[in-house]
Amino acid sequence: MMSTFYTRWLGGRQGGIAIMLLMLLMFVVMPLWLDIFRLNLVGKYLTYAFAAVSLVMVWGYGGVLSLGQGIFFGLGGYCMAMFLKLEASDMASTARQTTPGIPDFMDWNQITHLPAFWEPFHSLTFTILAIFVVPAVFAYIIGAAMFKRRVGGVYFSIITQAIASILTILIIGQQGYTGGINGITDLKTLHGWNINTESAKYILYYLNGGLLIGVILVCRYVLSSKLGRLLLAMRDKEDRVRFSGYDVSNFKIFIFSLGAIISAIGGAMFTLQVGFMSPSFVGIVPSIEMVIFAAVGGRMSLVGAVFGTLMVNYGKTAFSESFPELWLFLMGGLFIGVVMYFPNGLAGLWEKHGQKWASCIRRLQCVSAVKNWAENRRAAKLGATGE
Amino acid sequence: MSETDFALAIEDLTVSFDGFKAVDGLNLYVDKNELRVVIGPNGAGKTTVLDLICGKTRSTLGSIKFKNKELTNLSEHQIVHAGVGRKFQTPSIYENLTVYENLEVSYPKGRSVFGSLLFKMTTEIDARIKEIADEIFLKELLETEAALLSHGQKQWLEIGMLLIQDPELLMLDEPVAGMSVKERDQTAELLKRICVGRSVLVIEHDMDFVAKIAHKVTVLHQGKILAEGDMKSVQNNPEVIEVYLGH
């Protein structure tokens, strides 16, 4: 049992070390080094890391580039936000509205009763279930519609991008039901627990990190199963897999749906930590940013994707404070550069240079061995002449 | 169509690509335990016939029955589940997996999404993989990455990936292409061994090899059957000679 956990969930020695380093950075270094404002910012970036990890699964291993992970990030985020908004819209705090007891933006849009699809979000259990089920079902429908018809490659990317765009337009257009372009704001408590306090932010940061580690372990488990090897086989020779008796489309639907759930968890944690959700985290631009995070980190490396996300976002924060208008160009350049020169991203560089360092250390040991040998010989010679 | 005793019964099979009939009213029957070789000049429609049987191409007309089960309306993986295995013309193996992993992935268990997620290696499967590797002459190379195999070894590996599924109809498209003389002899022995208890359909150009293995030979020309019979009668058929030499 212990050994399955070690080899399959942790990914053996290499995988274990990578996880340990990530945990050390997330749980010890960051909280000690940063104040709560900056730590909360890192927490926000780490929610994007869920989307980057999902892209490693869908794009790196599944071989289908989704330019619509923002859809699922958004669905998860909105599910969470709907629950929090309902809790924030109690009778006492909405007493001045025309219709008390409904979210403020609905009141501004002349809506007089809570829409039916909002009702179940009074329940936290339902909300948590919805964060998993809604994106999974949506991804299943998109996946079945496309993969069963053997739509793949560029066409799949373009269609997912179009869906991301459509969803944004829908959210903005249906202002009374969704909060429109401003999104769902002024979120306060989770079952009476104030999420804007400093201690809540610490707790949510650690919860977020824990979930991220959990997601990575689950992904490792999936990749180390026969399904993982089938994914590799499919990327190489899809027809051979099909003519070996596998329904290839089902495997792609599965990995796409899994990716959707992972992104949605990130979205829900985003809402909790940042305190609002808006369409600007759903559309084309955030979806492409997520692809860049995964590409910079290394699209075949789960832990690499997390580091990639942190680095790109650190760069974004540092750079856009001084040159806000240049940031987009720099990010575009970064993406092109990575794809052209480091196709395996940071993880690829680490692997390459890690090996170099290892051989360097070995060489040093070699040098000292030669020195020892020479000294011994000299000593022996001296001994011989002395006699 | 009535029930037959044949393992594979193809009747009036036709496929047309924009009006061009690659296969034209084909009738072909293969017995159980039979090793049938299909020959014919380039463009005769040999590979298309295999594509039609395994579902890669959809027929325009006609029926393909395998053990009296209609295949023409099944999807590719259902045809495999019915017991049909097919080797492609260029060796189609997973280059970035080892020989062992190639065979493991082809083992007919854990074929559904959740089945493959929960798939567990057992000593039984391990033994089966080693048995097949022994049969295809790759016992010593189990841990070798498939990309590093020679062309002939890749062909064997693909045959092994089919054998591990124990299909009742095995279709091989040019199994000895790119093999040395010694490898060809070994492959001939292999085919003779594995056609016991199943039907084998082979497409091949190498006539010496065909003569070594074939129980019966079918000659295809322009999507139709030109001649059928044992190797000798086919070789002496004036029409067959005309088709081969006339080109």
C-alpha cells in the first residue's frame, strides 16, 4: 500500500522531491517571507496554477490544446460566488432595496424575485457539488460533440476559444442574472465565517495549497495508470489505439472533463481568496494566459506548471507596475520564445541542467579520486626509495 | 444473406471514392484455420479491402460478415471486440513506449476509461506478455524502447500486439516488408504457427514468401477478383500473368 502511494501518487523519488520543494515554497518560504497582502496575491496566482495543471493533463498528455480553460475556471468561480452572494444578501443588509433579500445587482436591474437557477445555491453542499459537476457535465457535452466526430487539433482549439468568448458575452449580456461586466462582488462570509479577515486569508491560502497538492497527486495517479500510457500511445499512433479495441474519443472526453474539474476548483478558490468573480476571468485572454503559464512551466510537468504560473505572474506584477502597456507584448514574446527554444519549458531546463549538475558533482568526485590515487602512489614511491 | 460456415464472408462489397470504384462487387470467403494471401498489382484494392473489414473505410454497398455477424455498421473498436485484428502496412507501434509497455497497452483488459484507470498488472498478464514476446522473437528486448528496434522487429512487435488480443481473424498488410531473408523465414514459421485456431488474411508482394505460407491465394485486379486457388494454379493462370507482366 505504502509503495503504491510512493510510486504512483508521488511519482517515485524524482516526483517526491519536486512535490517537497513545491510544498516547502508554498507552505514555509512564502508565508514567512511575504506579508499578508503579497501572500494573498500569491494565493490568487496559485488558483491560476490549477488551470495550468489542467492544461498539462489536457494539452501535454491528452494532446488536445484547449483555449477555453477559462470557461471552467469561470464556472467554478461563479458557482462559489453565487453561494457567497446569496449569503451576503440577507434581509438585514438588503433592506434598502426595492426587493430585499435578493443580490443587489438584480435589484438594480429591476428583477423582483430570485431566478430559479439561483435557488439551490443557498446550500453549501449543493454549491460544492456544483463546482465539480457543472464544469464536468459542460466539458462532457463539448467533448462528446467534438471527439465523437473526430474533431481535433486546431479546430478543437478554435471552438473552445469561441465557447469562451460566447460565455463571456452571455454573462455580460444577462446582467440581471449574472452581475454583468462587474461580476459578482461584495462577498463577505462563508457560513458566517468572514473571508476578508487576515486569519481567513491565511487559512484559505493553506487550503488552496493543500488542494493544489491533492490535485497534482490525483493527476500523477491517473498518468501512472494504464490510462496514462494509453494517452501517450494515442498521441503517437491514434489509429493503432483505435484498432486495438479502444474507443479513443471516450479517453479524450475523460481527460477534458477531468481538466475542467481541476480548473473549476481553482476558480472556486479564486472567488474565496479574491472576494469576487467577473467575466474577465472567463474569456479568451485569461484562457490564453493559462496556456502560457503551462507552456513556460513545461507542458509535460505538473509541478513545472505551478512554477511557470508563479514566475509569469511575478513577472507580470513586477513589470506591469512600471511598464503596464508593454506587458502584453512581453508576454507574447515570452510565449513565442518558450515554444521555439524551450519546448519543454522550465521543467525541461531543470531536467537538462539538473543532469549537468549531477555529472559535474560526479566529475568533482572523479578529480578527487585521481588526486588520492596520485598521492598514494607518491607516498608508495617515497616509501620504496626510503627503504 | 444466409448463414454460412465461413469465418469471414464478404459479399457484393463495393466502395466508390467520387465515382472511382476501388473495390467493385467483391465476394470473398475465408475458412476457419485458413491462411489466405491476397495479391495483386498496385492499386488493385488490397489495402482498401482490409480498411473496409476493420472499419477504417465505410463501404458503399455489400456486406461483410464475421462469424455471421455483420461488421459494416460497427465502429472500429467494436469490430476489434468482435475478434478482428489488423496490422498496418508501415509498422504502427508506440515508439516512445518499451516493448513490454507496447504489449501491455494492447492486452485486452481495461479497455474502458475506468477499466484502464483501475487496471492492475497480474502475474497472469505478465506471463502472457512474456509468452507473446518469446513467440515474436523479442524476449531479450522487453525493456527496449520500441523506437530503437529494427524495421523487421517493429513488424514482429505489431504482430505480437495483435496476438496478445487473441483475435479470431488476423489481417496482416505486408508483414515482411523491409525484412532480411532470415527474418522472412522466421516470420513464415511464425505465421504457420499462429494460424492454428484462427483465420489469417495476408497481403503480400513477395511471391517466394507467399508460396511458403499460403493455403489459398486470391488475386485482386481493379477491385475485382481475377483468380483464386492454390499458389500453383494461380501462378499458371494466363490472366494473372497478363496482369502482372502487362504492367
